[in-house]
Amino acid sequence: RWRDTEIVLRTIVDSEDAVADETKRLHSFVERTRIEARAEVLQRSDKSIFDEIRDNSQDAALVFLGIRAPEEDETVDQYTRYYQNLLEQTGELPPAAFVMASENVDFYGIFREE
């Protein structure tokens, strides 16, 4: 089943000016990492970010969402509220994986073919 699946790297930016730069960055990432994927950059509309994600992920088999790490001065309760809100807002998505990079990660190195 996964063999015929298309990977789409999709990101949402706030301004029209950012679309071209982000498109170039994503296409460059796909080329350098040799991932068979399609890159799409969407300009955010007046909808909430979660509505944008939901509208553009309806047909996905799996959605990966980046989440932020806890702030240095953030309490466990505060971060728990952030995470619970995230779960509530994404409840109508296809299956989702929440991804957090807690350190500087060389993503290009991870995907580099040896």
C-alpha cells in the first residue's frame, strides 16, 4: 500500500512574498535529499492555521505536524495546555504524527544517501 503513496511536503506561509522563497527552499531540500516528493507552499488565508491544515490534508493517509519544544520558563501545566489544545485542534485530521526537534538536527545529513 505505501509503495504507491505520494509524499507531499506542504508548508503554509503568512505572506505572498514568502511563497517564492519557501518554494525554492523546499524544492532545494527535495533535490538534495533525493526524496521522491512533491513540494507545495500555500499562502495562509483568513482561516485559522488548523483549518488551513485540515482543508489541505483531507486526503492524506498520514500527516506530520511540527510542534514546538517547551519554552525555558514554561511550566509543565502550561505546556500540557498547549499540547492538549493541539490535540483538540487536530482531532479531525487524518492520522497525525507530532514531531519535535529538541536539538539542532542535521536533517540534510539524515536524508543523505551514503
